[in-house]
Amino acid sequence: MTIRHLPLLFLLFLLLFGESARSTPLASVSASVLPPSPRTFVTSAQRDAFRSWCTTGDGAASFAAMRAEFDATLLNLPLPPEPQPYGKPYPQAKTNEAVRAWRAAQIDASRITSTAEAATLIWLVTGSAPHLEKAKAALQAAARWSPDGAAGIAYNDEAAFRLWRKIPFVYDQLRSTLTPDERATLLPALRAWGAAIHHHVYTKTQKTIRNSIAVTPSSHPVRFVSMDGIAGLALLDDLPEARQWFDYALNWYRTQFPPWGGDDGGWSEGPRYWETGVVSEPVRFQDALHQIGHPDAWDRNNPRSFWRQTGYYGACVLQPYPATSFGDISMNGKVRLDWKNVRFLQKLARIFDDGHLAAFAALGQSPPATFPLAAGSYPTGMEHLLSAFADTALPLPPPADLSTLPPVRWFRDIGWVVMHSSPGRPDDDIMLTFLSSPYGSFSHSHAAQNAFILSAYGEELAVNAGYREYHGSPHHDRYTRNTLSKNALLIGGRGQAPKSRTSTGKILCLDTTQPRLIRTTGDATAAYNDQRPSADPLVETVRRDIVFVDRRYFIIRDTVRLAPPHAALPVQWLLHAERPITWDEATQAATLTNNKARLFVALRSPEGSLDGKVENTWPTPPSAGFLHSQKIATQSHFTAATTGNSGSVRTIVAILWPDRILSDDTHPGDLSFDLSRPAAGSGTALRITRPDGSTDRVIFTGDNVRIE
């Protein structure tokens, strides 16, 4: 062999072995330290404890209820057939018919694998022969679905996800009951499915960077890494390539997770996708690692680990009552501290012995006395049962005093600031969430830089407007994802660029050094200039200051410096609510009233009066059928536009005073304020007459603010 042949041989080596070589982790765990199979969720050594826990322990009530539900609904029900193609794969074709077929395939995949999972666990606990036969039949039927078909990862990734996230676990638990012929039939199918899933996950996630979009992450594959690792762990004894799947997931979580957040525990896609991208899927892989005693489980030895901090993201962003938030949220557009999120906070409280997380969990919806089977969705009740079993040796710490926590939390990793007046007392709490994020407006994020959402006294007031009937619906695409639907600014009627990795914002500061003030500033300049020629920027700066005074009310100051060619443009200040907003042109004040609380908004601009208007329609409405099914009424949308548009600077100052509605409907005093220049230097001086009778003088000078 001559040296000139070496490059060709090297290329051949990369083609044949490159993926395997690249995915080998820095410190692979040898097979000798792993327990014998089964090793997913209920290991061979844990089976007796699991049976006891499900019959006489804390899991008994849920297990009995789910068994009864399974026997009544699924034990004798025919298994769903393999889905058939419905045209171009979603999301290329977004007709209503395609969306219905796309969702139906996911439901069928969930049902067949949930049947296999539930029957397996019932057999494992009781030894019931009919349940074993049902489990084997469902496993074999699901494995016959083609990874290249209508439920495959390339055609309908959500259906493939719902299938593959359970099948390896079922096989792992049933392995000893399978005949050689049954295994010989199953293993080629499992190899084909596992190879297709791993290839998809690997190619989409191999270059992702922790807490960064320098390499564009993809939302679904990031969620799918967990099932790749679980499949590898389950099939280590049967498929040589399973070692690669497990090692890849192990190392990816060790070095690259999470791309959507970082050390502060944030999740840039918002709390709804935190629920799927953290609370549901990665938790399963961490539970699997915990159950085999793996040292990587939960990154417990790292005091600044994502897992140690992310509970505070959910605890700070979610309230016990339904409310909008940033990022995509399906159906009625609201999230809350529901029982599934409560269970996650309790899990983290147990793992990290964190009484504050235990206290936050106590504020939310109590977990049900028995888990619902939920066989057509995920997570299923059996998944919750397995997750609870993983926690049995970890006591829940007593709740800690939440009033000792700071009233504001800055998630630097994602550019969110959350302020609370009364942490731990949601009926008394005033809460504002502010976003100016380096993650832009792509994936499940929206064009929402420098936007805010405000809740008070048990319900939300200033909301994110719009809905998501399904991802990419006309209403979602043309309205909900855009700046027009946010409590933000338009410049000359234009918002920020949606669906853009470079439509970014930045939190410039958080100042908590003054006893009466909490102040943060966001810069959204890049977002308004994104997708424009570099030689023709729209703006020079766009900044929003938010000042929380006495933990009672907010001052919002917007300063826009327009680029010279666009100096004549007006700026529009936006506010959205679920109930009608009223506007008084003479006093330059807006009011919105809900059931428990209302919000008074006084507006001023040093450039002149503001031209306000209220609309109760969307430019691109949701479908009538969706509005009817969700029992949703129209929302109210307020715009205040600058009118004195001389010079290149536009300044709008707003005072937002939330107030409780009393039983006698006592109306508070008036809210008003005057703008002036400070006695020395440039800036803005505010003399504020508060509804409670007090007067505040607040002065902005440069990057500083003070109260007198």
C-alpha cells in the first residue's frame, strides 16, 4: 500500500465509523457497572419493592385505580392499526385535514404503547397472564409499525416519539417472557426503529451548544435525546449499537444540555415547552439514571446545575391560576402551576432537599389522589407512577418561608426578569414578567423583545394576546407570533422580525440596591433592525426601563432613537387584555377591569399627546370552530401612538397601578403624573399622584433612576 491511498482509506473510515467515533462520550460507563437487565425504571433488584409499593405502599391507590380503568377500557380493546399516509408530511401541508390526521397518528401511537406499558406493569405487579399476553401483543404490534411509514420520524416525528419512548422499556421488562422466536422477530424491528431515531437525534443535536443558539437547536430533537438514551439502556444486552445510543445521550446531557437555557434554570421557549422539554422528557432519562445509581443523575454534585435551578423558573413564572406567558402555548394560551408541575417541583425539592421548592409546590394544584391512566396522551399515569417510585427513598423537606426570597429573579441565561410583590401569597401578589432575550424569535419563541405580562391579586391583567390552534395556523403565524400581539412597541406600525434567531434583545441591568425601587432595562434594538439592510437600520436604540416602586406599582419608560431616514415615524405603545379596555383621551389614561382586579394606566410623552384607540378583533382571527371549542371570546387591544413626531427621539412613560376590586366596588383615587426635565442635566422627572394619596417624585438621568 502506498501513502497516496491513505486519504481514500481515511475517508472510507469516516463514512463507516464516523458517527460512532464522534458520539463516544468523554467518559463512557462500562457495562460492568450497570445492573443486569431489566434496568429501565424498575430494575431486576427493585421488582419486589415495586410490587410491594404498588400493592400496600404509597403507589397502591393509583395502581389499583389505573388497573381498574385499564381492564374496563383497554384490556379487551383491539389495538389501533398502523397509521396511513395523508399526503405531504406535516408541517409542510397545514390543511385542517392534514392536522387532524397528524394528531390522530400521535393518539394511536400513544394508545398502543400506553397499552403495552400499562399491561406490562400490571403483569409485573400481579403476575396476571391476560395482562402479559396483552403486553406482548401490543409490543409486537407496535414494533411492526414501519419506521419509514406514516408514524416514522421523518413523516410524523411526534407519532414516532410517542411510539419509541415506551417500546424499549416494555421490551426490557418482558424480555424474560419472550420465546427465542419472538425475540428473533422483535429485535430486527427494534434495531430499525432505534437506528432511525438515533440517526435523527444525532444529526439534529450533535452540534448543539449549552445555553447558546450559535448552532441552531431544534426543539423536537432536543426533547427526543432522552428516549434515545432510555432505548440504549433498555437494549444494551440485545443490540451492540444500543451502547452508542446510551452513551450519546449520557454525554449530551453532561456537556450540551440545555441549549434553551443554562445555569439559572431558565427555558427560553417559555413555560409550556419547559413542561415538555424539561418536566416530561429529560426527567425520564434522569429517573432512569437515578434508578441504576448512575453518578450523572440530576447533576447533584454541581451547585449551579440546571437541574438545581430550573424549579425556580417554574415557581417564579407560573401562578396557581391560569395565565398567559411567553412562548408558544397551545389551545387557550394559558399555563399554571398544575399538579404535574407541582409534582416536578416536589421531585426537585426531594432531590436537592430544597424547602423553598416544596413551599412553591404547596401553592399549586394538589396532585390527584390517584393518577389518571391517560393512555392517549403523555405523560401517562403509569409514567407518573414510575416517576413517583423513583422518589420513594427521598423525603419531601418541610416548606421554607417564601417571604425570605428576593422579590425579583433574573434568568440571565434566557433574558427574563420576573418580579413579585408577595412571593408565596398569590392572592396578594403583583407579578410582572419582562423579556429581552438573546434567543430571538425562532422555534417556539415569539417576536416579544422588551414585552411584559402583568398579573395581580389572583388573575392576570395585561396578557399576551392571540392563540395557537395548531403550530403555523394562519392566526398563530400572522398574529400570535408577532409583536402586534404583545405588550410591546411598534415603530411606524412595524414590529420585530418573527421566526428569527437574530431578532434578539438584551437585559442590560437589574438594580435592587435602592430600598423602594427595583429597576431593570431591556434593549431591543437588534430585534427592530433584524432582517433589514445593514446600511438602512430602522432605529439606533430601543430601550425599555421597568421600575417597580414599593412593590406596589410600575413605571415603564420607553425610549426610541430613530435612524435619521426614519425620524418622522410614530411609535405605538401596545396593551392587551381579556376584558374590554377603556381609554380617556382627555386624561390620557386607560383602564381594564377583570373579576378580582383592575389596572389603571396613565400615559405621557414629552413629544406631545398620545392618540389612543381600542380594538376588539384580531387582524387574522382564529377559526370560529376553535373559538367555540375553547369557549374563547375576543380580546381587547389598546394602542397609544405618538403624535408630536419631530426630531428622532420618541419617549413614552406609563404608570401601571394594579388594584384589587373590593366587594363594595370602592373606587380608588385618581392616578396621574406630570413629566418635566430634571433641574440639572438631561433626563425625565416624574411627579406621580398615586391613587392611595401619596406622591412620588422619580427622576431618570442617563442610566440611573432615583426616587424622592
